[in-house]
Amino acid sequence: MSGSPDARSTNVELVMHRAARIEDAFHEFRARRGRKRGFLATVVPYTGYGSPTWVRILGRVVLARDPKPGSRAERLHRKREESIRGWRSFISVPVADVPVTIEIEGSTHTVMPDRGGVIDTVIPVQLAPGWHTVRLYTAESARVFEAPVFIVDPKTRFGIISDVDDTVMVTALPRPLLAAWNTFVLDEHARVPTPGMAVLLERLAATHPGTPVVYLSTGAWNVAPTLTRFLSRNLFPAGPLLLTDWGPTHDRLFRSGRDHKKSSLERLAEEFPGLQWLLIGDDGQHDEVLYREFISSHPESVRAVAIRQLSTREAVLAGGRSKAEKHTSLSGAPWVYAPDGAGLSEQLKALDILP
């Protein structure tokens, strides 16, 4: 006889809690072994963002060897990091029990990473708009890592939020085998940028000086360095990546990528109430549905939506197109569709978003 809904809910919650505990125990075991081999807690810095009075610092603490600064070993280590294949980024050991010191403009703060080693914290600052550099380090390691942070001018009224997979980079993400190949095997130099998207985003950033460019993806924080180098190498404008941490949480076996995107959009709307965002995505996953829901709850926060249409082959690899119908206008926000950056650019000109 099946149990009551409450009982089944409790059983599922216990299973999820157990999965998280198993993961934590596994990381602790690997951390002990790593430290015996001379590995130390070091920081992988990510690009952050903020306003003149606060800044969101992002990074991850992992175990790594600690070569002497300026040594040949350090140069070789950096070269290996820059040519690393995706799967190696997923075998790094996260560290959750080591304090991280953050220095910015003479101010010092100490924070703790979460159970996945991720640093995601907001600290008060007094900074001028534009790019700044944050220093992060642990007491274990002699290495100091620098992270860029972009401070948005309160006078800015336009921003860009762009999906990554199948929007700026061709991945056909929903197909499990191809997704695994792209994530764990394929070298970053072999990843293919979506035609015209780098030019489009660069033109948008140049047309609207001071525009924050945020890349929102369901990918794991493990691949942030790889994605950052990919974006830079293909001349996309610099900006923070908002990714997620794979694995079990306190209440579920796997994190929800869709929930991650939804909560990130909501957070950006709350953090920058004066901005109107251009939302860029594709029609192969849930971008249209998420953007439609976001417009419904925050119509004042959206300038327009630009959807990259997958080719027939890409749509097949991606498991089909979104079931959402094309939109011309919803709550005052226009929608444009095109298969590449050049086509979207032409339509954004008609909306006076591009000259």
C-alpha cells in the first residue's frame, strides 16, 4: 500500500539529503588525500559585478598544487590550465572549510565558500563606475588571484543578458551524448561561436557605453574559466558569467537549470531596477518561456527580446524547438527572431536599439 503524500515527500527529502551527505563525504575524503600530496586551497576567480555601493564577488575554492610565483613550474601550470579539456575541470576537489580573504580598494573582508567551494557574496564598497580589480587568497596558498568586477553606473539605463549554449556558442546542449562531449571532452579551442553573435554583442556594448553584459547559463561553475577564455578569444564583450553548481542540494538530487535562470533574472531585476534589459536567447530550450514569464512579472525591466533561431539540424540535435509561438509584442516588449547575429542586428536597428 502506498504511503500518504506527506510520507512520500519526507522519504524523497531524506533521499536527497543522503545524496548531499554522500557527496560531502566523498569531497572530504578526496581533500584529505589531496592535502597529503601537497595540494593547497587556492581560489579560482570569476568576474563579478555591482553598483557604486556594493559588489557581488564570485569564485571557487579548490585544491591545487602551489608552484612558486614566477617559477617555470608556475608557467607550465598556467599553460596546462589554459589548454585543459572540459572533463578535468570536473575532477577538481572543492574546499568548503577554508576562509577566503577579499581585498578591494584597501578594504579587506573574509568569507567562507559554500559546500561546493563556490564564493558568492555581496560586500559593501565605495567604487566609481567601470572596471575594478579584486584580490582573493587563502591562508594556505602563497598565490594571490585577481578577479575583475564591473561597477554599473546608476545613470545607465540599458543592459544585456545573454544565454550561452546555442546562443553565443553552438553546443546542441539538450542532446545528452553531444552535451557530454562538448562539456567533458572537447577542447575550448574547438568550440564554435554562433555566427555574427560576437559582432552583435560588441556593437550593442559600443552603442550603449557603460552597458553591463551578463552571460546566463545552466552550465556548472567548473567550466567558467573555459567559457571566459572562449568569450575573450572570440571577441565577445567582457562580462560576468552566472552559472550554477552541479550535484545534489539539501532538498533535491540535481539542481534545476531552469530555476537557476529564473532566480538570476529576478535577482538582476531587483539589483538594477533602473535598467531595461535586452534578453538574448534561442528557441531550442526554455528561453522563450522564461523570458515571457519574466516580462509578465517585470515589464518595466525589459527593452526587447532577441531569439536566435536554430537551424533544422541544430533543432533536431537539440531535441526540437520551443513550443512557444513567436511573439511580436508582449507587455510592451518587442520580440525579434533570426538565425544569426546579423539578422538580429538588422531587426534591432528597426527598434532603435542599434544605429
